[in-house]
Amino acid sequence: MSTPQFATRPPITDASPPARATGMNVASRLIRLDPGWFSLSLMPGQVDPGTGLPSVRVSLPPNSGGRRETVSISMMRADGWMSTGDEPTLLRVSPAGGEILVTQYWSSAQPGNQPPPLKLERLHPETGAASQPGSGPPAPVAPPPAAEIVAHIEGVGDVDGKLGDWVGMRGSGRSIEGFSLAPRIGLTTDEFDTRAVLGRDWLSPWVPGGRFCGSRGLALPLRGFCVRLHPMAAARLELVVFARFIDGTEIGPVAPGAICAAPSLAALEAFQLRARPLAG
């Protein structure tokens, strides 16, 4: 399979002459993407204090017609803009591949008068490449980690936890980017699945128990998650989830299979899972 037209390593720049407006330059480009999951972000750089530029819009090309489902675009800002310091835009590309139109806006006072560099990365398969039921043989399950819960925290790395305890750094403003569950007693990794809330109306596929759900080091915080029990486990266990988000929202108890996320879709800061046997 061919790689994306614009490599994931170097920043995306544009040598074409920009369109000029008063105090602002504009340049657009069409990017062809292979199937999979990608993140697109603005590289760190100087921000014009008067305009807030640079900024980027990501959209489907004009006249997409029946191809509108080839790429799903999830931007964390409701206004559809991405500026320096914003979280990456998530792109989910169908098996047929697809195209996006990227329009860059920057101040005419920008040094070098060049469009802001962008960074396009293919996401780790753990973010969303797990097999769906009936889609083929499941991927091999990695050996469970030593800890019952391993969470990857922004700017910190992996931290260990266990069922019944809060995992994450409550009140810190640091988001959880992914986690894995491997309970030691009462529940095996083949009796549950997890999935990540990545954006508005955007859930990752279900990930088998014991597998890492989310991402590491991609600055893509979880907006929430789900845990579902397989029928035999659900018949003997009660499992509930509590969570705190970086805007201070706390929710719970959330039942198995239900989405655990804040109404604002703020990033997940900490969570707690409680499991106990059902009364016989």
C-alpha cells in the first residue's frame, strides 16, 4: 500500500505563491490519504498578537458528492478552526482512501512570508485499528501488564493503578491519552472490551481486554471511554465507572457499555473502576 502523499515526518509546507489579502495570506492544498487514522496539527511557532494567526481550516474538497464518507474530520474546536497550540485534528480515512482540503491563513508579517508548517502523522494502530467482530481474525493479544491499570498521562508517561482506586492526576489539568486494563481477580481480559471517545460523535472500535486503548505521545487526549462486559461476566459482576475531566466535571456511576464522557467533551483527567460480584 502506498504511503500518504505528504510524509508523516517532516512538516507540511507550501512553495506555491500564496493568495494575498490585506494583512493576511492564504494558501490551499489537496492532500490524498491512504486508509487509516491520522492527526494533523500546527507546528509550534510565532503567533501574530493582532490577528491570532496562523490558523487552518480542514474540509472535504468541493464536489465530493458520494465520496463524503471517505474521510471523517473531527476538530476539537466547535468553530472549525485550528490555531497554534490547539489539539490536533483527527482524520479517519475509509478503506478506499480519500482527500482533504487544507487551507492555511497567516499574517503577512510572518517572518519569511511562508505558510505555517503542519505535521501529519499516521496514528498508532492502537488508536483505532482493532478488528471489529466478523471482520477477520482478531489481532494477537499482548501479555497483560503487571499492573491492573496502566494509564498514559500527558507530560508524565505511564502510571500504574488498580481497580477501586482513582487513576490519573485529579485537579492537575493533565489529560489521560490512553490506558489498558488487566484485572487480576474476578475478571479476565477475554471477558471485556474497551473503546475510546476521540471527539464529537467519534468512538474508536472496541479493543479487546488487556490491549492498550488510546494513544501515547501524540497529544490526543481521551474525551472519555466505554467498558463493556461479555455476557457471562455481566451475569456475575457489577462494574461501574466514575470519571473526572479537566474542566472539573465529575460523572458516575456509569454502567458497562455506556459512554463515560463530559457534556463538554473535555479531556479525561482521572477515572475509577469498581467491580464486585452480583448477589446470588
